[in-house]
Amino acid sequence: MRFKNVFLAALLVAALSPAAKAQFTLPALPYPSNALEPAIDKATMELHHGKHHAGYVKNLNEALKGTSMEKQSLAEILSSVSKASVAVRNNAGGHYNHSLFWQIMSPKKTAPSAEFSKAIASTFGSVDKFKANFADSAAKRFGSGWAWLIVQKGKLKITTTANQDNPLMDVVAEHGTPVMGLDVWEHAYYLKYQNKRADYISAWWSVINWPEVEARYKQAMK
Ligand code: MN
């Protein structure tokens, strides 16, 4: 009984504190910040997650304040982002993209299953050809942006977006459900790789969380 009252009091304090009003929160990294070394170094990971992603979350909450989108889910905001401010577009994209990015990487060495390899091969010829195409698209994305593997009308497709846009937004040409995304902003690799984006992309394949990518693919195909 006593425990219950303390618990309820804590809930009340949480509900009344300014922090509780923040609609979106920074998700914790699913692994330690040095876990993806050597592909992604600890310093880059800490800045990328703790400063860049945290900044998108903070700025998104501020940009949503007092707008009609304040109570919407991230998916709802993205699907009608053409009606939102530039700040909401950039920071909602930044929050979604980075949340996905941390999840589709893992320190565990994994590989695409036979079933998923077959699905990839049926579209791109082979898993290796898919990787080559994806890496090429990521390397050619001019300036800051993302490379994506998406499901579009039941089919796998590679696409890229500028800035923090993503394929869920109603403003992009290639609409679809992201199953894999690669951040090619300089903040994602410059500390370790400097201008050598291709080296970063090539190292990135060693930290893909293939079971997570496949789970997202299966969900998108439902
Ligand atoms: Mn980033």
C-alpha cells in the first residue's frame, strides 16, 4: 500500500514536471558506444547519438509546441510533413532516421537469412550486387542525406533522400517503408574517415543487424 502511494506520487510528479511534456525522447543506444568499433568509433557514436540525435529530439519537441501536430505520432507527422514547418520536417526526419539507424546496426556478426537473400537476389541479382548498388547510391548522394532500402508497393528498392528527409514523408519522390538506412552526413563519419565516405560505407556492412533489417522487411510486406 505504502509502495503504491509512493509510486502514484512519483507518477504525479512526472506528469507535472516540464520534462514530462516533451512528446519525443531520445532512445538509448542498443549497445555501448564503442561496440561498433572499428567500423564506427566511440567518439563519433557519442557525438552522433548524444549531441546530434538528442538535438533533433529537443528541436522537434520545441517546433511542435502549440501546433496541431503536437499530439500526433511520428508516423502521422512524417506522412503529412508537407503541412509542417521546415523545423518539424528536419527534426522529425532526424529523429526517425537516427532511431532506425541505431537499430539496424549491431556488434554481433550477422548475415541475411537464405529467405531474405533470395528476396534481395530476386530484385538486385545477388546480395553482393545489392550491396554494390546501395553503396554506389550512398556514395553519390550529394551533400548531406541518407541512402535507403525500402519496400515500395511490395518490392525492394534503393533510394536516397537529402538532409533528414525519408521515404515515409509525403514530400519525397520515392515513397516507401524503410527497412535499412545509411546516414551519409559528414557528422556520421568525418572524425574517423575524413572525406573518405566510400571507406565508411564499405566498413558499415560489417555492423549490419540483418535480423532486424529482415524483420522490418517482413513487417513492410504484410
Ligand atoms: Mn546523423
